[in-house]
Amino acid sequence: MNSLTKKASSGCTAIVPAAEMRMTIHEKEIEERWASNQRDLEQWEQKRRANILIRNGRRGIMQRGVSRREGEDEEETEE
């Protein structure tokens, strides 16, 4: 049986089967990819929100322009 050594969290070294070591490495790669995907998703969400705010801002400008042309007075609301 092929075995490798693996350092435990307590600092001692244990002998583990090579298959278990490969699975641990594979799991770590999966976790790293998942973390990378999470970062990409967060960045995408931020860009999406920014684009929505920009789009809504442009609509607001256009609507204000239309209402002014029609002679309507705008009411300013403070939050």
C-alpha cells in the first residue's frame, strides 16, 4: 500500500494512504475554485447593481426633462 505523510493540525505527522492524500488535495482545489467563483460572483453583482443605478439615474434625468417640458413642477423629496 502506497502511503504518504500528512501533518496534523496538532503538529504531529501521521501516515495516511496515498488515495486519502490525493482526495485532500482534490478537495482543496475544489475549495479554491469555489472561493474564486464566489469572488467573481460578488464582482459581477457589484457591476450589475452599478449598471442598474446608472440606468435608473438616466431614466430619472429623462423623466425630469419630460416633466419640465410639459410644464409640471417637480417636488423634491428629502429622505
